[in-house]
Amino acid sequence: LQFLYFIEKYILYKTTTTPTHIMSSVSITDTCTSWANDYDERMMYEPRKCGAEETSHTSECGTEELSSECSGLKGVDSSTECESVCGAPPSVPWLESGVPDLNSEIWAFGDFISLRQHEKAARNMARSTIQQVVQQFWPLATVKTYGSFACDLSLPQSELDLVVEDCAPTIAGRVGPLRDYLHAIGFETLGFLDGDTDAFIKVREARTNLVCNISLTDANSPVRQTVLKMKRILASQPAAAPVLKVVRTVLDQCSLTDVPNGGVSSYALTLMVFHILKQYNYQVPADVLLKDFLKTFGSFDFKNESVCPMPNFHAVGRMHPDDGMSICDISDPNCNAAESITKVRQVKAMLKYLSLALEKWDSSEDAVDSRGKTPLSAIIAHKQLWQRKA
């Protein structure tokens, strides 16, 4: 907690002396405060037993006084919190008991944050519904998933990416009626781009609040081959999926995955993980991969180097000199998967901070003895995740 305090003070200093385009004081400072608050809202500067309000009580667990202190905690039963000091389950929603090593916790978090059956069913139902609708306009068209859902990397808040192929003979003039049809059955239009051979519609399903990104093409889409390549890499390196879910969750909490406003996309993050995996000829443990990812990209020279996820391809210099970040697409290195990312410095600063936070946790002698403290609780704001535990 002292480490978090000094880091927060340092970032507050930097954001008052550095132009806002270099570091976002809102996202980074607020996130640091959120992490500190998750240990306890009232112990950011002075840790107290059980995270209770400051009192004169110094009793150990099991006494009346300590139980009274714990009664003020939000979202957690006071008896459970008192037990956690004595080695009972820590107060993070993705663990059932104990304080595991980082590798085990990453896997536990990956399972916790992954889509549940009803969430998968809602996405499959949306795909089927849109399939039925588009065939009213193009009888031979097919709707396929791609992106995080197709690769089993979705988070609960992830959008659903769909591609509609074989919209022959033409797309021109039919996007408007398609939007009207979707609206009539409960899909609100959030945006669209019209064209003769390709088009795009972004909709939100009113019943589930699920956002769908629908790409239309009059031929076959290359995204299917991209999905197959990604699946092969993910199958060969099982730790990649839970590590990605950890990184995406943290950056999402920092408002650094807002793609329309220059944030990093889930696809770009996936390719960054693949870039790290190239150096391993064995199945790398999740903790090693996460630390390597954070350390590498927390100090990566994005100005002069490209991220290259392809196993047998190494870029010389920077592939895309006109963009803020260069990430070679896994299917075509000349295509930049990070073309829209403008928050490069903020993302890099946050990844460096996360690396330091995990390093500090590992080096803390009393880390395991602290109430509710686990490796990932040093970087993930978990208060908002308790509702998923229910």
C-alpha cells in the first residue's frame, strides 16, 4: 500500500507537469486510486487490520472488537473478513479459498471472467437472429462470428463481431432497409457505413443490451483465415487466453480499450501477446507470460519498432511509420492492426505501472499475511466484480 501511495503521488505530480497528450491523469490516477480503494476505502495511506475504520481496537480475529470493526466493510460479510486475516478465503471474487501463487490465480481469474453459458447462448441467439434477417435480403448469405467470441476470449462486456458473407449480387441500396428491419425486431442502430461491395452496421439488442458489429461483404471475408490462425496459436499456448483476459480487464478499467477514442483493441492486444510467445518453444506458464508481456511493452520502443506476431516474420525497423503504433496483422504484415490507436503513451505507462506493481507484490515479505491480498489484487480493481460472484 505504501508503494501504491508513492506511485499515485508520482503520477499526480507527472500529470500536473506533463501535457495531457502524454499521460491521461483521469484514467491512470483514478485507476491507481481504485486499486488502493479495493484494499479498503479507508486504508490507502495507513493500513489497518481488517480494513476497518480507525479505532483503538487491537484485538486479533475472533474477538468482539474486531468483528465490530469489520462490520463497516461493503459487499462482504464481516465474519468472512475477520476470518481472512487468519488465513481464510481472501476478499477477491475470483478465488474460493487461500492465497495462491500468481500462475494459479491467473487461471482462476480467466475462468471467473469467461463467458457463462447464458452469456454464450445470448450471443449465439443474436447471431442466429441476424442470420435469419439478412437472408431476407440475400438468400445465400451466411453470418459468421470472428474476434474475441470466435476465439473464446470474450469478457462479459465484450461486443459481438459478425461478418455477413456472400451478399450478392449487391449491397448498394439495401443497408437502409436492413437497419429498419433490425430496428423493428429490437436492434437499435448505433452507427453504419454504406457501400457497394462492403458495409458496416453497429447495433444494440434491446433485450440483452448486447452490442453487435456487423460487417457485410459481397464475397468471402479474410477474417475466417485470421480466426483459424489465432485458434492454432491459442491451442498451442493455453496460458495466452487467461493472460489476455487479465490484461484486457485491467486496461478496460482504465478506459484504455475504448477503440473509438483511440484505445487499444482486443485484437491488437492478442497480437501483442503472440509477439511475446514467439520467443518460447515450450508451453509458457501464465505468470511468466504475464510478467514478460507487461515488462516488454511497458518499455517497448513504439516509435521505432513494430509488434510482429507472425512466428517466421521479423520486421526491420518500423513497418507503418505514419501511425502512432505499429502492429503487423497476423495475416498481412503490411496491414497495421493498431492504426486507430492514439493512446500509445497512456497504454505504455499503464503497462509499466502494472509490471512494477506485480514486482513489488512478489518482493513483499508480508504479502501473503495481508488481509485479502493476492497477486492480481495488486493490479485489478475487484470491487465492481463482486456482482459477477453472485
